Amino acid sequence: ALIGMMGALAAVLMMIRFPLPFMPPFMDFDFASLPEIIGGFAMGPVAAVFIILVKILVKLVITGTSTAFTGEIQNVLLSCAYVLPAVLIYDRKKTKGHAVAGMAVGTLVCAVVAIFSNLYMIIPFYVNLFGMTMDGIIEMCQAVNPAIKNPFTLAVFGIVPFNLIKNGVASLITYFAYKKVSRQIKNFTMKAPKKTVAAGKRA
């Protein structure tokens, strides 16, 4: 139940999105990774993956897909690239230091994965589906960021900074909010078995 709730929250946050200045126009900022990483820290890597999958399923039910599922696949890929390294490192030793190290590693891993997923999956998809060209996409990005002139500068001045900012903000919020939120998660998970036992006794 808790995984479903956090996945649904992530889906809602995913749909509240907005562009960032100087960033490629096909990249939108959202806070969906907050329930994913907080849930992962509290319940482990498997729970984190399920939260990500629930998020995508809820999003598809509500809004469907406008990218023939390519955008959703990339979202799962990048979410896992950020969350899983962070959660796995934190799981080894649950300290603030390991949480910070995990989120830093996850942020870097996600930025690297995003280069390849955008250049070799998302952009080729736009080229094929919408009849665009790579030059046209570069020009579109250059209109908001003059430093972007080719695929390499798109990665250096667009894809990497966007993902560093997005996951860096999520990491910062998680660092300050996790302790309070984790208490609520633990209380929720402790109450659920008690209710089940009580219901069994009444039966």
C-alpha cells in the first residue's frame, strides 16, 4: 500500500513539470524523484524500483503516452540510474555520509546515462516520428542556449547540467527532509501489521 501511495505521489509530481532556463526545450524539471529516493532509503532498492514502475503506470493511465512509450522507458531508465546507486550505497551503512555519497554517485551516474539515452534513444525517436533532423533539434536547443552547437555541446551544456541540477535539487531536499519523512514511513509500516493482526483476532 505504501509503495502504491508513493508511486502515485511520484506520478502527480511528474505531471507538475516546467522548463529550466537555458536547458533543451524537450527536458522538463519535476520533483518525481523525491518519493522514489525517500522510499528507496526507507524500504530498500526493490521498493524503489516498484515506486518508479507504479509512477509510470499511473501516469500512463491518466495522460497516456505522446512518445510511443519511449519517454516513459527513458524515465524508468534515468530514475533507476539515479535512485538505485544512491539506495544501494546507503543500504551498506545507513549514515548521513553514505546517504550523501550515494546521492552524489547516483546524480553522476544518471547524468552519464542521460547522455546516451538522449543522443541514441530520445533524439533519434523525435527525428523518426516527427520528421525532424538532428540539425533542427540542435537549432531548437541553440535558441535557448547559444552554447549548444552540435551533439557534443548539447551533452555538455544541456543534458549533463539539466540532470545535475534536477537530481542535485532532489538530493538536497532529501538530505534535509528524509529524517522526518522516514519516521512517518516507519510509523505507517508498523501500524499496518498491527491492524492486520487485530482484524484476524476479530474474525
